[in-house]
Amino acid sequence: MNEENWNIENLWLVLHMLDLYEFADLKILVETIFHKIMHKKTDEYSMQLVAQIALKYLKICFKNQNTIN
């Protein structure tokens, strides 16, 4: 995934499709987004989308942990 692929539209799609990913792949996806976005100059709206992705990822992690127990 190249840096130029992480535009607002792609971040928005990831945010709304996060539930469709396999749980094992989520960590890699979220880490990739953080590394690509955080190492370049990013506008405020993109940062808001990344924050929403992080929150949704945490909710999925919490939900997955509760279903494992």
C-alpha cells in the first residue's frame, strides 16, 4: 500500500469496511495506516478519519475479546 493510496476516500472506505476484515488482518491494516499517515503532512479531516478508524478498531478488539472468553 503506497502512501499516495491513503487519501480521504480510501480512509473513509476503510472506516466503513473495518468490520468486514478478518480480525487477524486488522492489526496489520491499522498499523499500516498509522505508519503511512503519521509520516507525512496530513490535513485535519484525514486525521479525524484515522482517529475514527482507531476507535472502531478498539471497539472490534474489545468485542472480539469478549466473545473469546
